[in-house]
Amino acid sequence: MIKKKKEQTGLKSNRPTSPHIQIYRWNISSLTSIFHRLSGVALYFSVILIAWFIVFYSTKINVGETETCDCLMMTVMRSIFTLAAIAITFSLYYHFCNGIRHLFWDMGKGFDLKIANRNAIIVIISALALTIISISSVVYLKLF
Amino acid sequence: MNKIKIAPSTKSGSSHWLMQRFSAIALIPLTIWLTLSFVEILQDPQGYLPVFFAYPFNAVMGILLITTSLYHGSLGMRVIIEDYITNSFKIYFYIMLVNFTSILTAVASVIAILRLHLLS
């Protein structure tokens, strides 16, 4: 089995990979850790996209001008972008809160199982609350 | 008896770990600035967004945010690539790809923000 895999991938060393997510039973500590990585990857790609958006925005001569279009593709793209913006907002708040939790771990605090689980729930709830506050304020400002 | 082969230390792991934490600490105030500036922008997007980077503070914070987050992101992507890919050639290829993309994006966005700062 290993030999076959070795031949398929052509790897020279037979070092183990880190255990993948489907092996473990779901619990709150693994969930927060996995989602920390997932949101980090999502934020990395979104930062690249936003940076290139700024680059293309800066190349426009009349910076203040905006183009409007009533075509179907624009509506579809706009709804996709809205969904992506909500996902990115949640990822940012979650990565921010959980990153602070990780920094406290690096200082050697909060390793007790009960406190770690309680902090995980605090992180998730605060990230959700911040996302809901942000989105509702955007909707509120657009409505009025 | 098989000899146990251990990958040679590159002597750069601890600085990687430390720099990831430093950039994470630096990103805390920058993220708060981003959220607060979004509050400002949303009050008048059409009027405020074109002149957003004309303010020196916004330009400085924008450049710092993009470069620091790309640095932090490339360090994080490196860890993820090393964890989930076994082929050593692929590992180096993807790490190089991530680094090149990050540097290219950082340089381009810094120049773009400077252009917006000077022109608008």
C-alpha cells in the first residue's frame, strides 16, 4: 500500500503527513482549530483579490466614476460578491478572535480544558455577533 | 536495520514561528483600523472612497495592513503546505508560488496606494 502510494506520488522520503480531519470525532477544540486554518486560507486569497482590486481601481483615470449596468450577469456577480463579503467578514472576525486566543496560548495561559472550551464558545459567539452587527449596520445604512 | 532518516534542520523554524506571532500582534490594531474605516466609508461610499487614500494616515495604514497581512498569510500558507503535502518537490513549488504571489501583490498594491494617495 505504502509502496504503491510511493510509486504514484514519486516521493523519496516516507515521512508521515499530519492526520487529516476525517479521522477525528468532531468536538469544539478541533472545530475551532480547523476553522482557524480554513478562515486563514480564505483571508489570504481575499487579501490578494482586494489588493488587485485596489490596483485596478487606481489605474482608472477618473477615480470617482462608477459604471452601472442592468445586465443579468452583473446581478448574479453582485449577489455572489455579497455572499463572499459576508463569508469574508465572518472569517476575518473569527480569525481575529481566535488569533487572540492563540496568542494567549503562546503566553502559556488558558490551557485548562474547561477554560479552553469556554473560550472557544466565547470566540464563536463574539465572531457571530460582530458579523451580525456589521451586516445589519450595512443594511441599515443602505435602507435609510 | 533501517536507519532513521531525519530531515536536516534549516535553523529557521523558530524565527518563522516568532515572526508569525509578531505579524499577528501587528495585525490587531490594523484590523481595528480597517473595521473603523469601513464604518467611515459606509456613511458616504461614493464621496469618501475615491479620496480615502488621499489622507496620509489611511495610506500608511493601508500599505502596512496589506504588506503585513500578506507576510502573515504567506507564513501561514507555508505551514499548511508543509502539513498536507508529502511530495518534497511539490512543497517547494507551492511555497515558492505563495511567496512570489505575495511579493508581487504587495509591491503592486503599495504602488497603487501611492498612486491613489498622490493623484486623488
